[in-house]
Amino acid sequence: MITKRIIPCLDVKDGRVVKGVNFKGLSDVSSPVELGQYYSEMGADELVFYDITASYEGRKLFTDILTEVASKVFIPLTVGGGINTIEDFDRVLKCGADKVSVNSGAIKNPKLIEEAAKKYGNQCVVISADVKRVDGVFRVFSKGGRENTGMEAISWIKRCVEMGAGEVVVNSIDTDGVKGGFDIPMLSAVLDAVNVPVIASGGAGSMEDFVTLFNLLPTIDAGLAASIFHFKEVEISELKKLLSKNDIKVRL
Amino acid sequence: MIAIIDYGVGNMYSLKCSLESQGIESVMTRDRETILNADKIILPGVGAFKDAAKNLRESGLDKVVIEAAKSGKPLMGICLGMQLLFEKSYEYGECEGLGLIKGSIVPLEGKIPPSYKIPHIGWNALSFKGEKSPIFKYLNENDCVYFVHSYYGVDCAESTIATCEYAIEVTAAVQKGNVFGCQFHPEKSGKVGLSILKAFDEYIPEGGETL
């Protein structure tokens, strides 16, 4: 029986983890390597590193860091942020990433998904979509959720999967940061439309939100969150124990 | 020293690092002498069967790997590397493998209910078959390992040492004498995976057990 995955997401800028991390027991709380190792120890099933650097120098630093993380953390690593070309795929895969997540890059050039899937396999290509309701319709936003592309989200995600994306991350802008739970209706609509793994993102505020997610959507594959893990509001090891107690299959 | 066969597919960096973390020396190579002189061999691989099989054949590495395996050298295929050990694959048409493990590689599609997603991605629990294989000596039944694949091995019951459940029983690992194969990625399976690599490094083939 395949287990449900718990995935912490780390935003990295100029080689450092940003978004105030508040950890005792770590000598360097903004070191992606130390945090990655910590999460892996706690039972994270996968790590997402999101590069929010804009500069060329920052990108180079990111790949250096990624190389170091991959040499020390032996769970799957997904990398996103600034992926616009096949060369970008190549750059991060060479450093030990297992999957590459594309967002704005695919909106600008949908062919990127096709090309990447052909070259590296579907399993390697993750489509990440920032979705928000506008007048009751799910719309895809680009540029970190700032710009409405006007595209209807479910058909966009479906199209990405048809082009070869092997996994989908759905970030609900509506629930993101609210900490009131995952966006069940939005996720449900995506699950109905595609048959590849779907990862829920945006809205987790407590351990119970994950229980609700997996109970209401038995076919969802993973829950992703950032701040609640970074601020230790939710400890991954405790979360997995609670899920298991609720008969949700997890890797303990 | 473990020789990791470098035949131009996939990323071997994580594999090399994971071995290093266990104090196991390894070298990525396509050199015949280096491979034949190594203590053990790992055949990695991600991507499509046909391309990988073609790369192996064109570089002549197929013969080297077969020669080493037949001489009794322990060999482990990982993911696509495991699939290549089989006789043939039906990924995008029929294609021959190395034939070290009896059986063939077929798509999951059509074999599992449509509600089950393809690729099979994620952590799944191992269930051992037959006598516990030496590469699992540090493992317990139901330990989870990380899978990413859309094709799987069939008609290989006699060499299957572990399966996982994904609507059907999916071949997770095989062994025939000194030849091992893991459909999952030990180098991405945390502590459990690392302990499999360690056990493989410690494995000494018994006389008469080789291919």
C-alpha cells in the first residue's frame, strides 16, 4: 500500500533558507543542508527546494547548495523556481535533484513540459500551479501568484499532464497563509481531472488539517507546507503518528 | 570498490554519495578492466528501456556486465537498471534486455484499476518473498522504500525476493544468485535504503550460488 507523503518546502534565496525559521538545536537555522537533514531525520518523505533568487550569482549559489544537500540527504528532492528552459532542468538534475517543478516557465512556454518529459521522463516533471478563484472560476496565476493569466486552472493542469507532467502541485492562493486548512474543493476538482499524483499545498495550519485532507480526499497523494514546519507548529514525526492513528497510511 | 556502470543515462551523483555515506568506495566507470576488477557492480538507470539498452549494447558494456555477473561478481540493478537485467521489455515495443533474470517488463497501465495513478510514485511497504535475501538483512517486513516507475517485472516469481502492493502485487526486488535488482531507489529511501546498499556491500556470494 502506497503511503501518503508529507513534504516540507524550503524557500532559498542566495543559498540561504528564508522565511524566518525558528529552530533550537540547529547551529545554522538558515542552512538548507542542516534543515534538509533535520527534516529527513524527522520523517519527511521528500523535500522541495524553491529557488527565489533572481540573480545569476544567486542561481549558481543555489546549485552549489543543492549539490551539498543531495550528498547528505537521501530522500527525493524536488527543485523549483526559475525553471524556464531545458538547460535549467539539466542544471538542477545534475546537482542531484530528482524532480523539477515548473510554474511560470510552463505558462510562458508550454512546450517546455513536453520537451522535458521526453528527455527526462514524466516522473521527473512536476507542474506547479498557483490557483485562485476569480468570480467563482479557478484561474491560474503566474509570477509567484501576482498575475492572473486568465487561464482556467483545471483545463490548464489537465493539459500539462497530457503534455507529460508526471505530478501536480496545487497551491491554492485562496487558502495560502490563512492556516484554516487545505482547499478541499479546489483539490477535489483537480483530482477528478487528472490521473497522476497530486500534492496539496496552501492552507495547512495544524496537524488536524492534514487528517482532514487525507480523510476527505483519499486519492490525494501528499500534503506540502512550509511555515508550520519551519516554526515547529507542527512536528513531522508527531504529524505522522497522528495520521497513522487515524488509519491513514504513512511511512513511520 | 563498487563499479557504478556509467552508460550515459541518469544521474548517478546521489547513488555515489549514498554509498560514500556508508563508507563504501565507488567509481563511475565504463572501462572494462575497472568493471571486471571491481568487487561489485551497480547498474543504475532512469528513463526509457530502449534507449538504455541501446546505450549498453553500443558501448559493449552489456557484454562486460554479463561476463562479470557470470563470473560470480555481485551485481545490483536499480530501477531501470533492474529492468535491464530481465530478458525483455515491452516499453514502446519489444526490446531485449541482458537476460540475467528470467521474466519480462510490462506496463502497469491496464494491470491496475484506472483509479490507481501512473507512474507509481512514492513510499511503499516491502513484503518479503521466500527466504530473506542477504540484501535485506537489516530490514523488517513492511519497511518502506521509494518507488518511481510505470513498468514492472512479470513472470519472475522464482527470483522475486520482495513485492509491494499497488492494487496488484508489484515486483519490488529480485535475486538470482549473485545478481540482485531493486525496482525502487535505495539511494533515495532514507535509512532503510542505505542499509540495503550496506548489506549489498557486505554480501559474499556462497560457492555454487552464482549464475
